Amino acid sequence: MRNQKNSSLNKLVTNKCADMFSQTQDHLQEARELFQKGNYSGSRKKLENLRPSRLSYYLESLHIRSPGYRSLVNATPEEAAKLAELNQKLSDIEKQLHQKIRLLGKQLNECGLECKHDITFTAYYYLSEDDPTFDECTDNIIVESRNFAPHEDDVEINWNDLRSTTSPLASQHHCYMFHDLYDHTNPKLSLDDLLRIGEVGVAIKVRHCEHFQL
């Protein structure tokens, strides 16, 4: 029964992959035609649909990992050191974001918008330019983390989920952004993907809310 179930699942995944690969070829051809016609914006939109996260997200929903998937628990001491450096850089960015929150909050309050707004962030993690798959013609986004809102009090909290494991990362103090990157993003990044990150961009979003009596 288990073999039959696995066979059905493998067939489902194989068919889905074949369908996505076929769509990929169609998108590439359409993007090429749009580019040749000078419609660069349309060509870019077509290419954005080719992000591998579409397939990864589907496989993640079936709780399927690629054969080469490695979690942070499997990190070597050298990889743990590189991830510690990434964590430190994200921690520094997080502190800058808190400064911007305070500044934006002060400006909004001066405009009479106190308690009528919230501020969230969307982080975009990009491939390092040294990565073999880096392509200047694409956005090179590995993953997005949408609408997270770290609180200033979170800076002192150790968000390390690996403290009870044998991972060489177990003794590290993880900032919220690093924790969010390896624990909350979907598809969940492998250890190797985390090591491919070379840049992060952050979009700050201010939402103003008004309530009216009817």
C-alpha cells in the first residue's frame, strides 16, 4: 500500500514538474519576443514568472525536499561561521530599521496620525554576484519575506531555534530577521541557499487607518 501511495505521489510530482517546465519554455519564448519588440517591461514580467520558488512552493506543500536539501542542523563549522556573519549583518540592518520606525512614527505623529498607522517591511534576498546562477538580466531574488514587523524589544531576544540541537549554530544569538529568513519564508531555504545570499533589500510600508462612525 505504501509503495502504491509513493508511486502515485511520484507520478503527481513528475507530471507537475513536466507541466511547469513546459510553461517555462513558453514564458521564455514570449519574453524573448517581447524583448525583441522593445517591450522591456512586459519581457521582465514574463521572466519574473520563472522564479524557481513556484516549483519549490509546490513541493514544499507536499512536504517534499529536493535530494540535496540540507537544513541548518547539518552545517559545518565553516558554514556556521559564514551564517554567523550573515546573522550579524541582518542584525545591523534590523537596528537601522528600528531607527527608521522611530523617525517615521515621529513624523506621522506630528501630522496628527498617532495610533492610526502601522509600519511593516518586505525583505528581498538576492543572489550573490559570485553565484554561478547570477544573471544580470533577472532580479536574482532567492526569496521574499513579506509584511514582517519586528518590535524594538525583539532586539534583545535570542531567536535561535537551534539551541537544543547539535548544530554548530546552537550557541549563536540570532536576530529576528535571520530567524525569519530561515524559519518563516516559504519555500523554506536550504542551508546552501542561505549561503548564496549576497544582498538584501527592504521595502518599508506605512499603512494609515481611519475609522468612521456610521
